[in-house]
Amino acid sequence: MGHLGWNQLNSHVLQVTGWLSVFTLSISPAWGQITSTGATAITQDGSQLQITGGISSVDGTNLFHQFESFNVDADETVTFIAPDSIENILGRVRGGQASIIDGGLAVSNNANLWLLNPAGLLFGPNAHLNLQGDFSATTANAIGFEQGWFTDGTDYRTLTGAPRSFAFISNPGYLINLGDLDVTSGQTLRLLGGSVINAGTITAPAGTVMIAAVPESKRVSLSQPGQLLALEIEPWTENLPTTEISPAGLPSLSQPGQLLALEIEPWTDENLPTTEISPAGLPTLLTGSGDDYADTLTVAADGTVRLTQTADNSLPAAGHVANSGNVSSTGDHGGQIAILGERVSLIDGTVEADGLTQGGHVYIGGNYQGEGPLPNATHTWVDQGTELSANALQQGNGGQIREGNGAAMGALLKFLVSHT
């Protein structure tokens, strides 16, 4: 990658960091904090907020919440309250504005938390999780079940079983993390957006980290438990009815005995409702509307703060994933990490899948030399400041680090060690 290309990529990351500085100065977004709709209720006691109510599926395993806006300040913790029987808590933000989360997200039981906002998700430098289950954040338009989609016009009570897919239909928003997002040992952490930037910390000890940038008109199909990492892109040809939108008839996910599977395929069904989904750009949301919004924050020697505009105020295009932070699945055994997109850029960060007894697996931009079930990036850049590792730290075999076809590698690859 040429000097100009590196400068452009670095400018994207620095620009996002500048926008997040607005957060640290307590400049609150103008559209309010958390506004619920429907059966969802919010109670607040100082900095502690509780989300209650919602709509449960008839099998008692899923709990659905809808929000007009969802923003969390740095000193706040939002806890989703649910009965012990609930396995999946799903929150959908439908107001058309990106969410800024700079505090804590927690769950009262062991359920998985799914957070969806098609307009964009921004995790600030103080963002953190307190969960026992998986965490999935996405800017998809809808989450699919065997019976239908979690979106407007659906009877959520009929959506039973585990989520199966994400629909990225039109203009998927950005997903940006500068916080410390972690799940407990053996769990999964997913970040899926139209364009994804991580400049924070993402941790899933002995578990799975999936970071994927998905352009519009695609469907991402999730794996069944106990499957290996796989991701396929296939044409979507099923003509779904208007009245009952169902993702039934999914193509085969992966071979038996695999740990994680994920499919991305073109989206051709136009029947899924997309009303009130008009993602605004994050810089506009943070610093104002119009052509003269600020995208750079400067602190002068006297302590005064100024917001200014630079010549280049664009974010990476849809399908681009960039990491300048720390991503880890290190644990008793190394877990799995996949960083996938049409364009993948790793800058001055670390990606670690070390294990005490067995190294894990790292996939950057696809399978080795583009041969395998994962979608392959058209461009993959890994700079000299990036460290990749999948070591066995005490005994056992080292893991594997796979880079996709056409990768420009300058990273420090730590030795994959084997102990006897």
C-alpha cells in the first residue's frame, strides 16, 4: 500500500478519535438519551437505568425491546431486566439516529444481548459490558428468526428459537468502538456494521470474536452452536411473501462438527419494511448538521476547546473494516478471531488468540490465499505496527494465523510455539 493510502487510512482512525473527544468533554447529543416505545419501560435511579417490560416470545426464550433513541452517558449503566428463562434479549433502535454508548450495558440474567441500530452505533472510550452471555451489536436493518424478522409490522411473540440472520438491506450505518468491550470465557462477541472501526479493546477469552463489515443488499446467516468458523457468500434468490417475511430455507451453513458459521449473501427481497431508516452521518450527529459541521477537536494551551473542520471528513466506505485497537480471544485455550470485509486494514493494533494449552485461530480478510469458506477481502493491509499471535503459552500446539488473498503484510507475527 502506498504512502498516500496509509495516510488516508490513518486519517480515518484519527478522525473518529477526534469525534469521540466530543464525548469526553460531556457534550451531550441533542436528541436525548434513552426513549422507549411500545411495551418497553425505563426506570432511573441516579446513574442506574433499568430496562423492563418488552414483549416475550411464546416459547419464553426471547425478549424484544424497541427504542426511538438509545444513548448512554459515561457515568451511566443500563441494565436489561429479564426472567431467568429468557435466553436472548434483543433491543432495536428505530428512530433513525445513531446511538452513542459511553457507559455500561448489563443484563440481569445469563441471556445473550443483541443491540441493533441501522443508523449507526458508536461505543465511546468509557463503554463497557457486564454480561454472562454473548454480545452482538449490529447496524443491520433487521434480525431474522425461522418464523420472521425482528422489525416493524411483525408479531414478536411468534419469533421463537435463536436468531438466525441479519438483513443488511439499505445504507447500513457505521459501527465504531473506542471502549472496552468484553464477554466471559467461552462466549461470543460480534460487531457487524456497514463499516466497522475498532480503536478500543475487544475481548472474548477462549471464545469467538467476529468483526465484519457488510455492505448493503446482503444477508448474514449465523451458525448453529458447536460449529467451526465459516462464512459463505451465495446469491439470495428466495422470493419471500409480503405478509409473512420468513428467512426459512436458509442455505446449508457449514459441515457438521464446525464451531462457528456465518454466511453473507446478496439481498434481493424488497418486501421487508424499511420505513424511518435514514442513517445520518456520525459527524453530523455529533457536531451539527449542514455542510460546515466540525470533525476535529482542538484543545488550546489556555484550556479552551474548538471544533473545526478538516478538508477530509469522510469515513471508510461500506464494506471496510479497520482495527487500530486490541482484539483478544486469549484464554486457557486460544479462541477464534475473524476480521472480515471487502477491505480490511490493521494499523498499530494487536490481535491475539493465545492459549495456555492450545493456540487459537486468527482470520484476517478470509482464508489462507483465499481458499476456504470465508469471504475474501479484495484488499487487506496489515502495517508494521500490528502484532498477530496465536501461541500455546505453556504446553500444546500453537494455533494458526490466516490472511486472505492479496494481503499486504507488514505485521509482527509472534512465533507459533509448540510445547511438549
